[in-house]
Amino acid sequence: MKKIIFVCLMGLFSLVFFVNPQNNFDKAGLSSTFSDASYGLQLLSSSYTGKAINVCRSRNNTTQDIGFDANGYLDVADLTSFVGSGSGFVTKCYDQSVEKNLLIMLNN
């Protein structure tokens, strides 16, 4: 049986699907919890070295990966620098578990 647990850290979302022991989420205060998929705007595991999201800049449809800052939060400076005074939208969320499941946003 799969359990879906929403973890809210400092007002940022995290979605963790708990199924099989795979990855330690020590940064989320869940040192004994493991998951098959985990998405968040905050670094959840000290073993994860990838990016958080991929953002598309609306004015020219250019995309860029946005990672985490030195404190483990979404790198807002990088995001703001990329988007500028325009707008942008998230196209992908990167899985922080060892499974590396990609969450792709579809727009209609």
C-alpha cells in the first residue's frame, strides 16, 4: 500500500511518496524515512546533488534549471536573475530520491 505524505517546510511544498526504502531525507528531519519519489523547493536529502526545478521564461521560452542556495532553499536569486522583470513558469520538478522520477508540468 502506497502512502502519500505532504511535508511543508518553511512554507515551501514537498511531496514525498513512501513505498520502498531508498533514500534518507535527513534535511527534512526525516532521518528514518525513505521514498520512491520526492519533489520539493527545499533540499530534502544531503545526498541529493541535483536541481530543484526547471523554469521557462515567458518572454522568449528559454528554459533553465534552478537549484538550491547554500542553505538548502530554492535559489531565488538565480530564479529572479533568470526570469528578470517578466514572468516564468515551472516546466519540471526534479525527484530528490534515488529513483530520479521527473515530474513534468503540462500546460493546456
